[in-house]
Amino acid sequence: MIKDFDRQKAPVAMFEYDVDAKYTGALAPMAARKNRYWASGGDGNLPLVLLNSGREVTSGSQEFKKKYGQMIAAAAKEPAAAEVKAWAKRSALDRYRVQVDVTNVGSTVLDPFGERPAMVVAFLVEDRKVVHMSNTARGVVTIDLPDELKPGQTVQVEGELAAEQGTNFNKVKVVAVVEYGDEDGWDIAGGTWSTMGERPAAVPPTATAVPPTDVPAPTDTPAPTDPPEPTDPPPPTATNVPPTAAPPTRYYGYLPMALFNQALGQQ
């Protein structure tokens, strides 16, 4: 399925964790993802499958391609609530600095203070088979939003993403998502694969120098002359003037435009 999605350039990220691994310290967020599976109603039959941060879970032996495909297709039908842009750059031997821009393109406030707070989650994914799949999670970081993000608003956040020991940094990529929740559970508002590198710097406005205009030199004032003798004015003539037409009215119009990005499916 991963190869199929890659060929289609589909906005889907599929990767796995080692369910038996013990994650502590800087890697503790990895364990939190497993806890999210249990909190979303999952049971204990391997493999454990988590879609979109808890939107849907499933487990056990089944027709995987059909079942996972149906779950992902249902999630992809819904428009994203957030547009996400992300950049990731190696900042230390075992870390990436992740910069994320989030724009609320939906109609729901993304609230970082609720019972299920909205937040940015970045995953370091290595193209490596550890258990079953060819993509394996090697690090996770959660990044808090500084305040409520209302529809139309944009915020920039960043965080440090620690990598598991033994990660091959020549085969990694970073996916960043915005997850949020309500009384029905968790879901993903939007996401993207990160561009490897720094966030582009803002381009300052360009100032253009305008050369001064040459002022003409003053000329001599001509000498006064005698005024002409007055003459009798000509008799008035009548001219028919047609009525002046009213100025045309200008009308302004616009077309609404909406941009949507598919939310990323996450396993």
C-alpha cells in the first residue's frame, strides 16, 4: 500500500512503531502515540492500527489492504481544517529542528486549551523495515499552539525532534500534522511532508531611489506694457445645449475561492 500511495503521490503517510520498544526521555512522545491507541478504544490483538491520531482504530488479522484502504478513503473525503507548511533541518547529531506554519482554513477554532487540545505533531520516519512495514517511526515531537487559532488565522511554531539511536539520517523524512479533538474523539486537521531545510526568510520590500526633478532656472520678468483700449463687447448669442447625461454607475463583484488540502492518514 505504501508503494501504491507513493506512486499516486497521495497525501498519505503510513509507518509503524515497534510495540514492544520502551521509549523514555526525549523519545517519550513515541510511547504517547501507543497510549493514544488505547485511549481511542483499541484492543490488544496485533497489529494495532491507529488512523489520524485516533479518528479510527482497528486491530488483528484481516484483509489489510481492503480495511486500511476503506479507513483512509473515508478520512480523505473530508476537507482539511488546516493548511500546514513545514521545514526540517538537522540541528544536532540526533535531532531535527522543525518549523511549521499553520493556517486555519476551516470553520472550527483550533483550541490548544481544550480537553483534547489542538497541537502540532511531527514524526521522523525512516525508510527502513524494522518489523513489518518499510516505513518506521524513529522520533515524535508535539508542539503546542500558543493560543486559539481562529478561522483565517495563521501561526508559526517550531520544536526539536529527537531521533532514536541507530537512525540512518540519509533515509529519513519528516511529516507534520495538526491534530485536534472534540467530544467524538481525535482527528487530524491537516498535514504535509516537510521540506528539508530552513523556513524561507521573509523578503523585505525593495526601496527604489527616485532622482530629483530638475527645477527650471528663473527667467527675467518682461517689462509691463500699456493696456489695450477697451472695445464694445459683442452682442450675446443663444446656443442650444443638450442635457448632460448622468455618469455611468460602476459595479464591483468578486468570486469566492476556497482552497483545501487533504488531511494525512497516519498509522
